Amino acid sequence: MPRNLSRRASLLIALAAASPWALAQTNRPATAAAAPLAWPTKPIKIIVGFPAGTSPDLTARTFSEPLSKALGQPVIVENRVGAGGNIGADVVAKARDDHTIGLLINGNMTIAKMLNPAVPYDPLRDLAPLSLIGTSPLVLTAPVSQPGVPANADAREFFVAARNGGDKWSYGTPGVGTVGHIGTELLKSRSNINPVHIPYPGYPAVATAMLGGQLQMALMPPALAQAQVRAGKLRAIGVTSAGRSPLAPDIPSLSEAGIRGFDLEIWNAFAAPSTMPKPIQAKLAALISEIARSQDVRGKLFQQGWQVAGTSPEGLANRIKADTALLGGVIAMRGIKAE
């Protein structure tokens, strides 16, 4: 082999020798058995753009042990916090060691650059989809008692009250450009309501504001919403998925309330740098998908608030395409810009 041959080229040749099938881009699903055997050669890093103990961090740590056993190398979770997960996503996009992947949320993989052109990576160009891990609807949540809303109002009556309230109503989110923000703007366009957006530091602050009467509504994660609903402090109007969710089976969908064609979920997924050799991507994707669908991990993810997907890279790519179009349309229509 010529001395000036790069390390990456050497790796690709080794991988091709180990698994010619994996380099042939067929339509057959990749499997761990067909993947190259010359990798990994050192510990794997999972980059998470959020602090320890948050939902993305918990998901990444759920995968670290079984992925380590499958690969025969330590798997280390590294938190690179900031900018709504975009700092971590940028670390993944720029990694060149072929041993770094990321556990990212949907905003990092779809609309990040639409919201802020200064984001230093392009989700569609710089990140390679590996597997969609979990999905979850949001829950449209409101105070138990509020002026203009009949006691024990159902979802349809709630929307009538919201239309009557116009811009005197307000809704809260964890910030500009979050799925809660963009999703509520989408809901406004589909339901002819017009509450004013008020951003807060996080969902707990949003819940506190609703309890204090400062907000009339908010899209919230199921676990937080259900805790407040069970305590009798807030009411659940409907979930944002197309149908009822296993995560909140007793809460009707907004479609049941007459909001047609409304289907919005948050999700998380594993991604690699787009420069990572395709055979390595295939091996990781097959292992991650298999782990996600195992009984033990599936149960843990459900407890964390996720409906388990465990898709192929193509399945995740299709979800990215669909959500980029849906949320990007709302961003353009409403002129939403994040700092």
C-alpha cells in the first residue's frame, strides 16, 4: 500500500475486505453479522447536547451498556450542553474519528438551521441518520378552571372558548423555536385560535404559570402533563398525535376534537457524522435498532416517556424529511427565528 494513502482510505479498504456485501448499497436491511469486523478499534462516544439526567441523556445511557457489549468496546456518554442541543449536534457533525455518534432530538436533525442560519452545521448535509429511537406526542394542557371555559368542558367546548378569547389568551413554551412553540403555531392555523406566545425557561415554569392563571394553555410532554392532571391541578385537552397514544391512553387526540390532519410528535434519534464510512454506519444502525426493540430496553424507554420505534436509517430519513417540511412550513409562515 502506498505510504501516502490516508488513514481513512486504509480503513475503507480493510472494511471492504471484511465485508464486500456491506459496501454494495443494496436495498436489503443491514445486519450486525454482515457488517465489517475491522471496527471499532477504540471506545465509542455518544454525544448528548443536554445535561445529565435529562431525557436525551437517560436515553443515551440506556443504550451505552448493551452497545458496549455488542461492540466489545467501552461506550462513553459525553454531555456537550447548549443551544437547545445544537452544540452537541455540531460536535457530532464535525467528528472525524469514526467512533463518535450522537443522541439528538428532532429539532437538531430537522429545523435547526431554518430557525437560526448561524447554526454551524447543516442537519441534512452533515448528519447521517442511524435510527429513530422513540416518539411522543405533546398534550394540550389547560388550567382546571378559567374564565370563559365551562366547568368540565370537553375539547370542542374548549376550542370554542379559545376562539372567543382571541389574543386575550396566551400560551407558554420552553422557548422560541421549540416544538411546543412551532406546534402551537401550527395548531393556531388549523383551529382558528389566536393565543399569544409567552416563552419560559422550561416546562416546569410553564406549568407554574398555568397554575397561577398567567397562561390559558400549553403543549406539554405527557409525563409532566399527566402528573399535574392526576393531581387535579391541570386538565388535559388532547394529545397531538394522529390517534390516541399508549403513553396517555385516556386522553383523546386533537383529531377527535375536530382538529383534522393534526399530527405532531417529539422524538429522539441516533445520528453519525455524514463522513463516517457507510459500512460502519450500517453496523451501528443495525445494532442500535436491535437494541431499541429488545424487551429490556423497550421497557426502559417506555418508562422514560417514549413510544419505541427502532427504525432503519431509511425510516429515520423519511421522518426527517416529513418533519422538516411540516415544521419548516410553519417557520416560514409565521416568520419564527430563534436566537
